[in-house]
Amino acid sequence: AQRVTQPEKLLSVFKGAPVELKCNYSYSGSPELFWYVQYSRQRLQLLLRHISRESIKGFTADLNKGETSFHLKKPFAQEEDSAMYYCAPPQNAGNNRKLIWGLGTSLAVNP
Amino acid sequence: EPEVTQTPSHQVTQMGQEVILRCVPISNHLYFYWYRQILGQKVEFLVSFYNNEISEKSEIFDDQFSVERPDGSNFTLKIRSTKLEDSAMYFCASSVGQGLYNEQFFGPGTRLTVL
């Protein structure tokens, strides 16, 4: 079974500083990994997925199979990035896929 | 843009009472999910649903829980006899498919408080 660890419950940075939200996973086989975000008073939404190799809102995440990590990075944090971030790999669930969630990291970007 | 909706936003109930949490998935979606998050804990998968039947359920989803898609639009989660530990935020999600690129779209959640 896939498990994820997000070691930091809270990460506080100043605006313009680089930010890295850590995610480590344990999985046998080729992992699929997603990052979900929840802004204040908004719903959970997909931020990015590793298979797309995309950059969304300046965030990127590289899958490092050697370190079993999928850290989320942004070179210059903005105040509007303040939110709860979840690393959430999908796992097969019958005909569906269920998301397995980390504890989440609360990112606070200070002015 | 279509969204998943959930009602009510907050439900307060007495222990032992039945509650029904309602969700309206995005209309062309075929796969449906319930998750819950107890305060301060991880989001946890409860159940997935496809083609009018449960695809998988977690060990949390015991006989007190049931899901239904009664009319082709609503997707409900029923808790027959609520316990204090059922207090949590319950999220409904839907997706058009279940492949790698099929994103699960989440509702805003229902906060259930069991007294």
C-alpha cells in the first residue's frame, strides 16, 4: 500500500523567499503523485501531478525515486500561496482510484 | 464552471441519530467518492462508487455507513446511528474517469458534529 509522509505541519516563510514542501512516499512499483491545495474557505483542488511535469502557479514538483520524494517547490513565495498543501497519491480502489493523503502542510507566507 | 455541491454545510446531531449527507457531483462524471477528515487528522478515504455500486470501501466504512445515488444526480452518504467519533468534515468528490489524468473534483464539505 502507498503511504505518504509530510513531515512539516507548518511552514512559515517571507514573501519572495523560496519554499519547499516536503513529501516522502513509500510505494512498490511506479508511483503516481499529486499535490492538492486548499486555500482558506475554499475546496480541495488539484495543484499538480507528477506525470504531467507541469508548473502551476509557479510551483513544480519533481519525483525523486532514489529519495522516494515528491517535494513541492516554488522559487519566490507569494502571500496568496498561503494555504494547506496535501501530497496525495492515488491508489486503485476497484474500478476507481482513491487518494491516499498526507497530513498536510500549512504554508504561511508573511509579508 | 461546474462544481460539486454538498448540503448541508454544517450538520449538528445527537449521538445515535441518523444523518444523510448530500452531494451533487458534476453532471457528466461517472466516479464518486466520499472522504472524511477528523479535525487535526489526515483526510481518509471512505468509499468509491461507480455504475451504481460500491467499488471499494475502507475499514472505516462499516455497517453504519451506506451510500446511494437515488435519482441519477444526488449521491448520498448515510450514517445510521452516529457516534461521537463520526464528527468530522465529510468531502464528496467526483471524476469523469479513473485514469491518470482524471482529476477528482471536491465539494466544499459538510461539517458533521455529533453531540
